[in-house]
Amino acid sequence: MTDLVLDLKGMTCPLPVLRTNRALRGLAPGDRVLVTTSDRASVQDFQIYCRESGHALLSWSESSGVFHFAIRKKAAAETKIEAEEAGAA
């Protein structure tokens, strides 16, 4: 199992979710991404993203305005969001 760390502080919506989605594409099912952001909107953004994509939001926390997320890639080969992006290309 791989843990990929993404420091996305300073980026605002929708960039943290888009960068995380791109990173997850390159990982194997069950691998995790540990994301750090400074955008308060990312809390809701990652909750919605994980619900719609099927990835698991394992945890999130906030400390001094910095948000930490742990996301596990789902087992299926393709997510709904990846399919929509492929159709738009």
C-alpha cells in the first residue's frame, strides 16, 4: 500500500480536488493520498468528491487553518468523475 502526500496549501477551489483526482488516477486500488490544504471550502469539496467518486474519505482534521485529509482509492478501475472527464476529452 502506498501513501502519496500532496501539499496543496495556497490553492483554492477547485484545484485541491482536481489535483487529488489526478494523483489518485496513478495509484493502485487501496492506496491512499494524504492531502494538506489551506482552503476552508476543501472540507465540503472533498466530502462531495469522495461520495460521488466512490473513494473513501478516511479522515479529515483542521489545525490552525490547515486541513488534512486521508483518502483511499476505491477498488473499481474507473470512477464516475474519470468517466465524465474521458467523455469530455
